[in-house]
Amino acid sequence: MESIGTVWMWAGFTAVVLVMLAIDLFLVGGGKSHKVSVKEAGIWTVVWVSVAMLFAAVLWWYLDGTLGREAANARTLEFVTGYLIEKALAIDNVFVWLMLFSFFAVPPELQKRVLLYGVLGAIVLRTGMIFAGAWLISQFHWVLYLFGAFLLITGVKMMWFAEHEQNLGNNPLLKWLRSHMNIATEFHGERFFIHRQLNGRLVRFATPLFLALVLVEVSDVIFAVDSIPAIFAITTDPFIVLTSNIFAILGLRAMYFLLADFAGRFSLLKYGLAAVLMFIGGKMLLLDLVKIPVGLSLGVVALLIGSSVLLSLRKDRLAAADER
């Protein structure tokens, strides 16, 4: 696998990730259980985005001095584009988390513990999937066409079922868990398991918080299958793919708490995300026929997401005006 990543670049990136994880785990809603405010989440969201852009600037500076200006411009643009795509697609994951927490009636002060494990699991999972994907592409170029077709179909499906309400009560995994485990009906703080006396012996019970955690982790797997092929449409360099992906994930908890109070205002965002997947899928299917510049891809993705957000807000204002 060809990559711009050197041993020192990988080591530096790993150090940055570990520091950011420590900050995210112990400062963003860390410590005692409490509800993360919109103001707090907004500040930390700005911090995470700023750190990612600072990394992009350092990457450009380093590559400019080692590989030249052209390579620095190209690789940095790939990083920023990949970061934007992953950040945008992560919004859909946030909406699923909102639905899960609503279904299980998880109190706001307990949600951070579930998301803590969700983010850690996503980092480990995506790291393995990215290296596996990069290896497959380096060995079998035609895999890119499979990725493209998958993304195109996923985008069409997302567009078609954008207004479809999911019924978690019929979720097969949730039914299986409830039929194979003892499940408590109430929360016990941040604990995932408790022990109770049952028929004269001590029996372990899972709390509803554990069920929420399982489904959050499963949602991470599902969205990773969508988002990782998407970034391979921008670059196949493992260093760029992994760094842009991880930076997008690290600020996901803060973004969740920021969007939690505003999710209802973005009713058309799913259409924008579906259009992004369809565009990227089409780009991958045409990669050997039409070379779409990375800068143009960045502009199209930003336009699709931005338009869906603005149209959502406009729809919300018109609905409010009609009610008056």
C-alpha cells in the first residue's frame, strides 16, 4: 500500500489521538454524571474542528517541505474533503443515537457513558476496516467498483426511505437479547449490569443502558460500512483515510449533544446525505472514465449538505408561520 505516512507521522498522529481521547473522555461530559449543555457541546465541537484543521495545516507544512508544494496541496485537500464527508455522514449516526436514547428513555446525564464506549468502539473498528479496505484495493482494483455500487444503492435506499419511521421494538437483535438475557426494567446509574436474588441465588441482570450500548455499537458498524467506502472515492492512501476518519469521529460525542436539541429542524438533511452517497458512488463507478477533481468533490459535498440544512430551516420557518 502506497502512503505518505512515515513512522514519525504515524507516531505523531497516534500521540495526538491519545491526547484528544483523554480530553474527550475526561473533560467533555467527563467525571460526574451530568447533562452536557448546548453551549458546552458547541464550544467543544468548535475545538475538535479547529484541531482537525490545525492538523491539516501541519500536514501541509510538512509535505510542502518534504514532497513539494503540489503533493502538499493535493494530500491536504484530500484530508479536508475526507474529513467533511465523514463528518457529514456521521450526522446520520447521531440521529440514530437520538432515536435509540429516546426509545430506551435514557436520561441525558447517562448518555455520555454509552457514547464514550461508542466512540472508542468506532475508532477500533474503523481502523481495522480501513487497513483491510486499503489492502483489498491495492490487490484488487475492481473492489472500488463494488464500493461505488454499494454506495449508490445505499444512497437511493436512504432517499426512498427518508420518511420511514423505524420500529425498534421489532429489531431482531433487541428481541434476541431480551429472550436470552435477564433484563432489568429500570436504570441503575451508569451501571450496565446488576445482581439480584432470583429463586434463592444471585443472578446477573443487564440494565436498559446495556441494551442501548449494544445497539449504539451495532449502529457504528452499519455506518462504518457506508462511510469507509465513501472516503476511498477521494483517496486510497491509508494515512489520509485513517486520519480524516478518526478526526471526524473524535468530536462525535460533542456533536451529538450539540445536535440533540436541534435535530428536528433538519428534516431534509437525510435527503442531502443520500445525495452525497449517490454522488460519491457515481464518482467511484466512473473513476476510470471521468476524473473528478478532489476540489470539485469537496464543493459538491458542501453544497449538498449546506442546501439540505438551509432548506430544512426554511421549511421549519414556513411551518411555524402557517401555524400562526
